[in-house]
Amino acid sequence: MRCARNLVVSVVPTMSRVLRERRPRKKRRFRNFLMLGFLLTTLAVVYLFLFPPASNEKVQYPLPEHPIVFENAIYSSSAQASNAGLLVPLDFVKDALRLPMTYDTASDSILFTTRHHIYQFPVAKAQYIKDGQLVETPSTVVEKHGDSLFIRPSILPEEDIPFVFTSPENSDALFIYHVEGTVANVSVEEENVDQRRLRTGTSLQNPYVAEALPGERLFLINEGPSFSEVRMPSGISGYLSNDVLTTPETTTITSAYQQEERFTPGVASEEVINMTWEAVYSANPDTTTIPPMPGVNVVSPTWFALETEAGDLSSKASTSYMNWANDRGYEVWAVVTNDFDPDKTAAALQAYSTRTHMVDQLVAFAKEYQLDGINIDFENVNEEDGPLVTQFVRELTPRLHKEGFTVSMDITFISNSGNWSAFYERDKLTSVVDYMVVMAYDEHWGSSPEAGSVSSLPWVEGHLQRLLEVVPNERLILGIPFYARIWEEQTTANGNIEVSSSAHSMDGIEAWMEERGLTSTYDDQTGQDYAEYQEEGTHYKVWMENETSLQKRVDLMHAYELAGVASWTRSLGSDEIWQVLENALNEE
């Protein structure tokens, strides 16, 4: 019995040791399991971090009902559906395409001008008028929907429209391309829907806006290193991986469009223009008293002016003056003015009919007197009527060009003065006429509150540089003054200085100085000769126009490679100044 008890006692401790030995192994296995789970979790996190799943979030793409796609952008303006295809808003054609179209209320039609043609598209009629000739069309050219006007691009004269309008098959979008521009297309080669979704950014984790179908033809907007921006025929755009896109295929946009050549004026393009205005106030000058003017190749008499609000023009044209000019080899660019009357100008230019009446008269005058050109001098115009002036010039120029007449237009330097400067739409006007003539004078005008130069050289150059940002130098003529102002400054009893002035010709200034025994000195600040003197409490000042200033003005013309010069006015120049001017113009 003792032995059995001892055996039991000896076994129990042994099993206890076994149990104690097994417990640590379970703990190690558990720890290993935890470590394995942690490792797998870490790997999963790292994998998800490195290779996150594609986003399934879809966001709304802002798309008009009939989107207009132009220059890789969708415009807020929407096209208008019709039975014969999509229509384009007139505002879009004017603002985005920058085609010179305008609505004429009186005739209820849209006017469109090119360098050589005038089109009139009546609203809600299957016809249009080109250069006075009626053209029948298969459907209406212009429709009105609500308060807006729309144009049918398929009927526009393709030879005069530098754009191509097209709608992809089964698409509500209208795509517009520049003629001679290019379009690149790609297709999707992928079955996986995640890869075919157009993303909002260059990652599969970005939300998507639409799904492209396998093999669907897309428009390539921007090709990136890993993702490219593409556009669907619907107009929706987004990003797709380059891995799923085919190699781009580029196509050049072609049409029947023919860019019109600029009109070639009578004065040879390589010849420097030396033009002088002839101010005709009541009667034409006695041409026998006009001195020789060596170097002059264009004379510009102020013959025509707006007379009535109905568009009637007055004329002072002279056959004898024309004969005199022709005998001396001068071209004649007759001036037409708006009579410098803002109200009469606004009334006459409001309607296409009265503008056409003005154009008809000018063309008839030009043909009757066998002119070489027309010089348009519209001044003192209400700022809001500037577009009417532009439209008149657009309608006049093609008619004159058709008959072979040169068209030039007088403008001022750029400033904020409404009636004096701001009404000129210089960028639009310069694309129409043959020459722009800048009246580079009256820095200090007759009633200026302070005495100063009519046209100081730094003032001219500074404004000229700004103007050349808008007007091409080869079509800009620099106006130069042949007159100067004698300024009088008087001190009043209360100590104020009263300023007045009078304008004089070159000879008049010289005579005035000789009478007083004055000698001029050179003024560095203006680049002109200057004189002054005191007499009975009055201080007299004059900045002269003479050989000194004239040479510097011609130097500016050469430095900026302008088309030439125009002097105001012939009768104010001295007999000697013409040879001085010719010598200066012929300098290299």
C-alpha cells in the first residue's frame, strides 16, 4: 500500500511538469498568430496605400442641354435645337467667334461684313442678301427664340466663315473648329469599367463623370504623362489613363473658306506716304497760289460732311482741284466728316438704311470725281455710339474697295475721354481700313487751363507706343501739326493766372517773333524750339513747329517704321517746309 501511494505521488508531479511545459508553447503559437495577422494587415494596408481601389463615386458634370464646344471649352451659351439642325446664339458669334455681325432693328436683320462683302440675313426668312443680290436658302438663316437671336451655321456662306460647325452622330453638342486648325482623336481599348470611367483628375481614385464605351471615339484635349484629358461626343470631358487609349490620330480642319487678301492701295506699299490735309471751310483754294510741295503724294481735301440726321451728305468737291492734283501726280483721298455733331451722328448711324444712304453717296462722289480714296474723320461722338461708327466703316469699306478706292480713318491717341477718344474701337477699325491716321496733336488744346506744347515729342512717343499695341505700324500714319499756339498768361488782381491762346501758321509764328525781335531756344523737355517774352503784365509763350520739331517727328516715323506722315494742314505750312519734310522722309 505504501508503494502504491508513493507511485501516485510520484506521477502527479510529473504530469504537473508536463502541463507547465505545454503552456508556454501555446502562448508562443498565439503570439506567432498575432504577429502573422499584424503582418498581413500591414501588408494589406501597404498594398491599399500603394494600389488603392478605383473610386465608384460619380459626380454631376455641368452640361447645357445643347453645349457649344469651342477651343477646348464649353461655353455657358447653349445652342438651340431646330428641325434643320442646331442654331448658334448671335451673342456667341459676336463675342466668342468675333465675327462682325450686328442686329439692325429697323430692317429686322443681322448684318455681316467682310473685307469685300456685305451680307444681310433677315430674321425668319429663307433668304439673304449678298452685296445687294438676293440668295434663296433651303431654310431660315436667322430665328428668334424668346428674346434671343440664333443663326443657322449650315447656311452661312462657307467661303467667308473661318470656322467649321459640326455635331457628332447621336450628339446634342455643337463642336466649332478654326479652319486650318487640327483635332486629335483617340479610342478606348479596355473592358474594365473602372478604367473606362472619365475621372475628374489624373487618378483612378478621383470621382468619375461618365463612362466611355470600348472603342468609342473621343476628342483628345491634353495629353499628359500618365493620364490624358479627353472629351466625349456629348461634350463631357475628363481624364483617362494613357494605358487604355489608342495612339492619337490628328486631322486638319478644312472647308471652302478663302481668306480675303487685304486691299492694295494705290500708293505703293513700299512708298512712304506723305499726305497733307487741305482744309476747305467754304470754298476750295486757288490752286495757282499753292506752292510746290516736293515729296507729297497724297492730298486730302475736307469735301464731304454729314448734313442731316437722315444721312444726307454735303459736298464741296471741286473738279478743278482734282485736275490740279492729277497734273502733279497726287492721289486725292477726300475727307468725309460727321460734322463733329454727336446727336446728328447718332441719329444717322442708327439704322442700316441711313448708313447705306451715306455709303451710296460717298461711292457716287468717289466715282464722279475719280477720287483715289476716302479719309474718314469722325470726331466728337458719344462713347456709346462708337460701335455704330465701326459698323458704318465696315459697310463703307467693302463698297469702296470694290471700286478700287483706298480707305483711311483718322483717330486720336488712346485716352479715357469719351467723345474725343474712347468711342474709337481701334482694334476693330484697323482690321477693316487700309490706313489709320493718328492726329498726334492738341496735347494742349485751345482752351487748355495751362500753357503748353501742341504736341511735345515725349508725349507723342509715349502715346504712340501704346497705340502700336493695337494698330500695326505698317498701317499707321503719323499726323503732324503745321501750327502752334501763342499762349498768354495774365495775373489777375487776386493772384490767379488766366490762360488764353491763339493758333497760328508756321509763317505767322515767325512773323510774330520777328516783330518782337525774339530768338527761340531749344527746349529739351518738349524737343521743340521755344520762345517767351513779357509785355504789359502779360507773359507770352510759344512752342514752335519748324524744321527742328518736324525732323524729330519724322525720326519717330522712321524709328517705329510707320507707313508715313500726314500734315494738318497744307495752308499752315511754310513754303520751305515741304523740302525739309521730303529730305527728312528720304533719310535712311
